[in-house]
Amino acid sequence: MAHLVAGFGSSHSPMLAARLEDWQQGAFLRRDMARQLVDFDGVPCRYADVLARAPKDAAALIAPDALAQRHAEAQAAIGRLRDDIAAMKLDALIVVGDDQEELFDHTNMPAIGLYYGDTIRNARGGPATDPLDVARMRFQEDSIDVDYPCDTDLARHLIGTLGDKGFDLSVMRGLPPDRAEGHAYSWVHRFCMAATPIPIVPVFLNAYYPPNQPSPARCHDLGEALALAVASCPGDRRIGIFASGGLSHFLVDAPFDHAVIDALRRKDSQFLRTAPLHKLQSGSSEIRNWICLAGAVAGLDLAWVTYVPGYRTPALTGTGLCFASFH
């Protein structure tokens, strides 16, 4: 039978594809000022509201030296994660991510989906001059579209087994001509894999968009079911699972991020299954992907974790940047 031998988690913020000088020169400020934010109590707010409540040490947290240290820590963690994935010599990698109107839109937004095609396409990037757009383009291909390998046999096995466990999945065998994989998956391909890509199975969670976001408990159940499905898959194969996205954003909620990390370390399924929904709004909704990962890797231990509070503006907007490996 197959074996789930490793789990990984990584933020996929464009911050991670941006240069240090973009962090230091406030490349994200204009968009954060225009963005609809959600505060730590789940209440919608604007940038000016958050700025007015910023702590007295906010300026020190975004000083050039502080930004340089955090940028270096994040880049080192990406490198460590890439090395870990390569060292595990995986036959396939299940990637759990969310789609932000890249493959799906509001004419059809599945709560849980699974892709079972032979390959999945990442599109060529377009021209860009704004530093944030340039960072986003690094998630896409340099010159031509690229078709990355997928593990169709594993995907079909997962679909059948999850169906037997009561998961009604939306499934895709291919992509429309005008669509390509979303950033949750291109992040893995472009930043987290060595030169020879590992076949993936894309799993979609509608973390982001009401009204059909899976509950934390349902996400954890899905992870458990994925682990059981892998264990029943024929063949002596080494399988990994990867949570793409998170942690908190677009306000960095470091206390809650640390509570999630502590629950992952302690295998505290009760905390994760009952995570308060007001903490899983806006970009922080991607913590659902990590909750799914936790359900899958209950038989593994957290080997290492790096957390970088990715503050980027005077209002301390940004992303709780997190990277983890389970063996």
C-alpha cells in the first residue's frame, strides 16, 4: 500500500516573491489602503481604522533593518522547505489550496473539489511594472505555458475513497482553454519544488468565499479521510501532502497564528476543529488548508516550523508567514 510519509505547509503571499527593496519601499501600501480589511474580531474595517489603532511600536516593526531580517528568515525557510520536499523522494504530492476566482467563479464555486487530469497548466506571465504585479507574475511561467504532471491514478483513488466516506466532490479532468492553475498551486510548482517536478493531486477548498466555506471540523475530517485513502491506495508509494496559503492576513494576527502552530505541534484536533469562524475571514480563511493538513498528518510529528510576522505597512497589515514540515 501507499504511505503518507510527509506533510508540508507554506504561506504563498506575493510578499514572498517580492524583493527586499519592495518590502522596504512600501510596495504593498497602496493596495492595503484600498483593501476591505477584517479586524481580529471579524468586523469589516478600512486601513484608516486599523492605522488609528496601531501600537506605539508599529514604526519599529517596519523599520528597514527589521524588514531585512524578516525577509531573510522567510527566504531561508522557503529554501529549507524545498530541500525537505526533495529529500523525501516523493512519488506524488497532494496539494490542498484555495481558488480565488482563478479556475472557479461565482457561477460555480465548489466547497471541495479535486482535479484528476494527467497534467495541469500554469500560464505564462504577462508584462508588469508595478512591484506587486511583478511579484505576482513570478508565480507564473517566464516565457511559455507549462503543463505540470499530475498523478491521475492517485486522484481517481482519492475520489472514489472520499466518496465512500461521504464527501461529495466536484471534480475536474481538464482546464478550460482560458484558465490555468491558481496561485496556491503555482506557488508549489515555482517556489517549492526542485527542477524535476513531483506529480501532484490538486485539492480545492473554498476557504475564501461565503456562503459555502467548509467548517473547520469538515476540513479536519477531509484531512483524516485523505490519509486513510492514501493508506488504502495500491502500490508501495511515498505520498506527501502540502497546505498552501495562510496564515493570518491581511492583518497579522500573531497571537492566533501562534495558537494554530501550537495546536499543530500538540496535535490538538479539538482546537483546530472548533477554530472560531471570526478568525477565519478574509485571507485568514486559508488557515482552513492547514487544518486539513493537520487531519492528514496526525500520525506524523512536526519536524520544524518557521513563523515570520510579515508586517508591511504602518498599520501592520501583511501576512503571518509560516512554513512547516511534518515527518
